[in-house]
Amino acid sequence: MYARYNGASWQAEEVDNGGSSGTYSSIAIDSSGNPHISYVNTTTYPVAVMYAHHNGTAWTTEAIDATPYYAYDTSIALDSTGNPHISYNVYNNTGGSYNLRYSYHNGSEWVYDDIKDYRSSYWNSYSHTGKNSQIKLNSTDVPHVVFFDDYYDDVYLSVMINGTWSSSSVDDYGGMYTTGGERAISLAIDSTDGLHVAYYDISGKFLEYAHRNPGESSWTKTNVHDQGNHVIGTSVSIAVDSENRPHIAYQDRHQWDLEYARFDGSEWLVETLDEYGLTGRYPNIALDDSDQVHIAYENYSHTRLMSMVIADGLAATEKVAQVGTHGYGMGLAVGASGGIHLSFYNGSDSSGSLQYATKTGSSWTSATVDESSTVTGAHSDIALDGSGNPHISYVDSTNGLLRYAHHDGENWALSTVDPSGNVLGYTSIALDADGNPRIAYHDGALRLAEWDGSSWTLTTQDAGSTGQGTQITLDEDGKTRIAYFDEDADDLSFSLAGHQSPAVMGNSQSHPTGTVMGSGASGLASLDLGADTRVRGLFKQRDLLGGGHGRATRKRGISVDLAGPGQRHRSDRMDPAGGLRIHQLRHWRRNLLRTLLERLHGRAQSDVLGRRGVWADRRWRSILPRISSIHRDGDARPHDPAGSVRRQRLPIHEPLRRGGNITERDREVWLCQVLAGACEVLGIQRVRAARAWQHLHCLR
């Protein structure tokens, strides 16, 4: 198969359907943009080494070598006239020999030559020599082939000089061959004809890089990525950019990740590109004329061929500042002009300080903010005010203090927010419209610190929760909203800070790198939407997040407070005759989480009423007190402001009145009625209501 990206999508087509074709393939593109592919057809034995070429109209295929019993690891390169050159490893059972073979087209026919030829007497010592070969041509079309030499586990290079092959070692006792089409050795030649080799060092189990300048005989070798016996680089590919700097894509076999390393002129920068499942196999890297990096690889957890583009350095790493052996959280903020601001801990587990770094233009500057105690600066977070000045929350771990640092444009001002000595970490900071900080943090419970311009107010938001992994934000009304992880109950939780009780959004499982939703041991107990609206007493266990069935009865109905601020609350129970069957809730689990994230950004409000949930816009809580009736045609009538809030039963589609099961259509019709009626009260155009509904509907 051959796949090509046309600028919008990938297009795949069949090249050769002749039996078992396509193993050990390699590709090169000519000056006209046409592909040339080498591969092996294993339909019969002896096998055939094949060559396919697309001339711009159609594919042509031909066998270039039908003599070997086995063939492995083809590699193709094109010379300046567009003729193909192919290296591969073969085994011949007639007479018995292992060969590293080179075939090329001279313009009229194919010619092959053996670079290495080991007869049967050497099988035990050289049986894998020539595997993982890769061929490249320099500026004068001289072929260079790197390969694995089995006798001493060496990385070897062979160069054709005046029609004769000359071989030499790149690294003694350092190489390894891999099977199944993976390559543990890769070669690139730069514009000066300098040689660059990336390979797996079998002795140290790390990624090694070797470089040799033109005219030199010795190699300079560098350990690029070493995690202490972690098997890194068994599948590797190298390319060079327009400045002749190497870029390497490779697999970390210990973590089963796709890794990327590049040399910036002074040091190697390493980055994990894909860590989803078992991935990073068969990496191939190439750079286009703009030095954008393109990587193709396989994610074999899901048997997918993957492609990645590192455009304009987006995936490239930069060295910000020197840090110690331990890191305890980091804060990141981006200013209006695009400047990057970081807060972080610099030190070890026994001593360290709070650091601040900022990038303006292309350079980073860093400074020490607080080193007043032995260990300070852990679990930091950062926010910028309207003037672009940083505000940082962090923990003095030596004394168990919550600390706050603010830069006024000239100097840092440091203060203690919570002096209790019990603060453990997970700080998160946000600024209100006046630039006053609010900090969520963890001291065994979820805590909130608010600065009113003259003093700090400290409150406990969830005494029964450990409050780990806090994230704070402010909505458009200035209310504080906190998402956090409750380790005691394995819950991902959401709190409208300063109001009645947090909304516990289902049970989940925790691990050091994140939280995933689980099946749930209990349903939603309470959801607080502010001073105007409250929903409580919802469902039995597993109803809302775990799937299954439930029933809302008069004993376990849904209570909605419809009174506005300062008015006496009156409660309406919503329980259709015969009760309400709640079903098909499994897919709501992920939608509920996504909705919470939307709410954190002030983009949507929800009044969760189970399976017949009411979705509205951000002004929903102010809408309810103003609607006395919503009719089936979508009209709404506001109640008399001078009168009392009347008890009203919100309209429910006919199947609900009969006590029947709710269909998707029933739910959508009813929700549209409510949304349309609410928009009528507020004077919102119908088209805006429709767009709002479409936006909220797509969250399902």
C-alpha cells in the first residue's frame, strides 16, 4: 500500500496485490514528486526483491532479484538522475550464504553486487550481518550503507570507492539488529557530505549518535538518551535540517513511547511525542524544504499507521532554566503580547526555592523569588493581572505555609496567606476583575483564600475531601469555581466556592498522572447553581453516572427553588403521573464531565434534572424566577413582578405525562421549548436560541 497526504486528507492506494507483497518496504521521492518503493514479495520461496515506481499516471512493478531464499530490510535512495539504488540482506540456501547486497539501475538494467558475503562456515558468527541496513548517496552519488555486523555486534559503514566497497566500524561492540522490519541503525548525509548515524547501543541500552566530518576517519559519539538500562532506540530514524543539525525519531521500548531528539547547535533536546498505548514503532523521519519535521510511525496498540508534523517548532523543546533533581508542580501563564511566564521549584527533596522565568522574544530569563526557608516554592501556580504582572501561589513546605508572591513591576512582595502550618500543596490561583487573588489549596481539605484588598479570608470548601489537584477559575459573574480530586472517595469534584455544597461528579480512579471516570458507586447528590436555583435529592446509586434504571417518585422527587434573591423560596416537585423511567444513561457520563469543563470557562450553565436535564445558557438561573409558564409552542409569559412567585409545573412532552419512557426526541422537544421560552423572556432572537441549542446539543 501507498499513502499520500493531499493537503486535506490521507489517500491510500494499492501498489502490488501479488500474493504476500509489501514487507520490509522503503520509499524515496524523486524531483517530480513521484514515489519509488522497494519491498519483498514472500508469496513463494525463493522470495523476490521488488521495485515499484509511479510515473505520475500509473504504477509499474518489477522483480530486481529473485535469487535469495530470504530477503530482509530493503532501503532505497535515488541518485541525481533519478535512478534507484537499493540495499538489503539476503540468505541463499543453495551453497549457503548470508549477504549484504546492493542493487542499482544503471539506466537500462538492474545490476547487483554483494557488499558482504559470508559462507556457511561463518553462519554462527555472521548469520545476522547486513541486517538493518540503510543506504544513502552523497552529493556525488557515492553510495554509503550502514548495517549491523554480527561477529562483534558492531555498527558498520560501507562506502563504494572507485567501484570497490570499503568497510569500517562506526562503533565496536555497540550495535544491535532488530527483526520484523524495525531498524536499530539509521544514516543521514548532510549538505557537506558529513555523516550522521543514530543507533541503539546494546551495551548501555541507550540511543547513541555518531558524527564524522568530510575527510575525517574517526567518529565523534554522543549518548543522546539514556534512562539507565531502559532499552531506548531499538527502532530509530535520523534526518538533518538545512543547517546540518540532526533530528532523530525513535522508540523508548521501556515506556513504549515515540520520542524525538534534536541538536540545537549546543545541546540535545529530547521530547516525548506520543505515549498513547504501545506506540512509536517503525519511526521514519523527514524534513521538508521549510525544515518542518514529518514523522510516520505505528501505534500497535490500535494497529494504526500514524503521522505527525512538527510545524514551526511547535513540538520542539527549549531549555528554560537549570532545575534540581525534584520538581513539585509548575505554573504557566501567557501574557497579552504572547510572553510566557513560568513559576517552578528549583531544588531537591531536602532543599529548594521558588523560581520565576519569563520569555520575551527568543530568550528566557529566570530569577529566584523566595528562598526564605529550606524548602519553599513547591506546588506553585501563576496568574497575570491586567498590567501583565505575575502573581504566584506556592507552599513553604518547611513550615507548612501557604505563600503568595506578587511583582508590582519593580519588586517582588512576599506574604504568608495561611500560617496554620498544615498546608500540603496543590495551589491554584486566579485574579478577580479588580486584580485581587483567590487561591485554592489543600491542607487535608479543600480550602479557599480570598483577598479583598486589605485582608485574607480563609474558608473550607470541602472538609470531607483531600482537595488534591485543585484548579480554580472565576466565571463571568465573579463567582469562584474549583475543580479538584477527592482521593478519599475517588471522585472528580466541582465546587461553586462559597455556596452550599460541591457537585460530586461520579466516582473515579486516581493515579499519579491523572484521573479517569470510573463506573461510579453513587450518583449525583447535589448540584448548586448559585443563589437562585438549587437541585437536590436526585438519584439512586449508579443512576446518573453508572448507567442502569431509576425512578423519580413523590417521595424522591426533584426540588427546584424558583424564588429570586430576597424572595421566599417555594418548592415545586416535578414528578409526572406514574413516575419517570430513567434509562440509557451510560453515554451521559463523559458528557457530564465535558459540561463541567465548559462551565469552568463560563461557556455554559446546566440545571441537571437527570434524564430530562434542562440545558440553557449562562443566564438560566436568572431566567427561572421570571418564567411563570412555558407553552408547547415555545412562547413564555413573565409573571407579575409585583405578585408572589407562583407554583408552576414546567411543561413536559406528552409521553412524560402518560408516564412513558423518554425518547431522544421527547427530550429534545422539551429542552427546545424551555430554551425558546427563556429566550422570549430575555428578548433573545430565536436564531440565537437555535445556535445555543446546537452548541449545547453537540456536547452529547
